[in-house]
Amino acid sequence: MDWMQRWELASYVVTALGLPLAVVTFIYQQRRERDNEDEEAYQMLSDAYIDFLKIVLANPDLPLRETAAPQHLSDEQERRMHIIYQMLISLFERAYLVAWTDETEGLAARRWASWDDYMREWLACDAFRNQLMTLLRGEDPAFARHMMRLAEAGRGHPLDP
């Protein structure tokens, strides 16, 4: 076997083994990159929720987390409360658009479950739930439907439109 045949044989080996290995490596790298992007997006959402909770803590005079609807709020308190709820609904919409999945298992499903829990927790607060129809105006239709389903499921009766 002369050197030209050896080179030809080597090129066949590289083509037969190297090309599939390159494709598998490329797919693996793409999947890792997508997972990293998903993790980064989830972390940014989590950080935004923590920042939101700091706003809630900074407003102790507002019954934001109370299950019963507040009584006798001033106009200024009602405006602040509504703005804070607008911030929350915006955050929930972003989480829905970024993290929602219909998968029932896996990391994406676990990530979504935490946001679903947050939404249900806030919908248990009458003040937030009572403002839901106003807050959902102009939001993503699929997100709005999702929030309405959660609100109805949490209370056992449909909301008035």
C-alpha cells in the first residue's frame, strides 16, 4: 500500500467517524447552549420576583398579601396598590411567555410549577383577584386565559367579565 492509498484510507476513516462525531458534538453544544439560555432566563425572572417582593415589603401599609379585601384605603394607597399589582401581572406575563410549558416532567415543568404556584398564591388575595379583569386588559390573550382559569379554579366560580 503506497502513501496515496494510505491517505485515501485515512480520509475514509475521518469521513466515516469524524463527520458523525462532529454532528453529535454540534447537537450536544446546541442543547447545552439552549439549556444555559433557559436557565439564565429563569434566573432573571426569579431575580425580578425577588425585587418585586422587596417592593411589597417596602409598602407595609398596603395589605397586598392579605386574603381578605382591604377596607378603607386612601386614594393614594389604592393607586400604589394598583401600580404594584400592575407590576406583578407584568412579571407573571413575562414568566408565562418565557417559562410556560405543557410538559408534565423535567426541569421546564418544575420551573413552570413554581410560577404557577406564585400565581395561585396571589390569586388567593381578594384585592388582587378583584382587580384581575382590569389588570389583564392588553395582556397576552393566552396568558389572560390562563390567569382567568386559575382564578376560577381557585374560587370555585367564574369571574364576572
